[in-house]
Amino acid sequence: AVDNMEKYEIIFIGYPVWWHATPALINTFLESYDLTGKLIIPFCTSGGSDIDETMPTFLNSCKGLAVYGQRRISETSQISGWLDDLQLNL
């Protein structure tokens, strides 16, 4: 459980790709909170599958929410560039 979810404006959701899909645990998490007005930024890890394969199930759990900047991360060195690309001014 996440305490004080209402305090967060931007939520990064990271997950491994399981059989070309978002793990059920992630979908349950997304459906368990009122995320209205929050920016959801998904990222995943995978040896070969792309995040695009997981987006249909992910987006189904985020109906009506702003989802932005999804990315598959396969190397630690990619993280800084991805965060820069998001231009979130964190």
C-alpha cells in the first residue's frame, strides 16, 4: 500500500515484462488507487520484449489517465537519458 497517494503528482511504475504483458500485480495496483490528475510514467525491464507489447493491458488499467514517456530499460546507462528526455524538471 502507498500512504498518502494524494500527495504525488507524478508516478513512475516499473515492472518486468512477463510473457509479453504487464504483470497482473501492476494492473491490480493501478486499479486500486484513484490516480485521477496524476501523470503515470511506465517503464519496464526485459531481455527482449518491448514495452509496446505490454501497453494494451497497462492502458486498460489506466483508463482516462495521462500516461507518458513509456520506455523499456535494458541498461543502467539508459536511465539518465530517458529522464532527460521526459523534461519533467524534477
